[in-house]
Amino acid sequence: MAARSTALVIPEYGLSKEQWPPDWRFAGPYMKLIERGVVPAIVLDSRAKDEAYLKARGITELVELPKQMAP
């Protein structure tokens, strides 16, 4: 699989199985990236500043959720 250099940053609980209903606020921004021809990876907020982690995944650009959507 090819590395994805762009990643959408989502809240830590964004994909949690324990949260009900699930938090899908990131789905719209994710799909907008796909519409632009970008197939983004997903990075949890807690890993967004971990340079070694991002480098290992080949991520060079992070896309944050719009401020009104962030927790």
C-alpha cells in the first residue's frame, strides 16, 4: 500500500467503540479531501505532534478539523 502523506487529525475518542453515538464530525472534512483527490490517513490528536510517528507513516501534512468542529 502506498504511503499517504496527508492525514486528517481527529479527536482521541473519534473512533472509539465505547462512545455512543459515534462521533462522525470528521467524516465531512475527510470526504472533502477525497473530493480534492487526496486520500488521507487518520491521525489521533494525541499523535499529531509525534514527529517520529508521523515520519514513520510518511505523513508530511496534517489537516485539522475546522475550529467549530473541534471538541
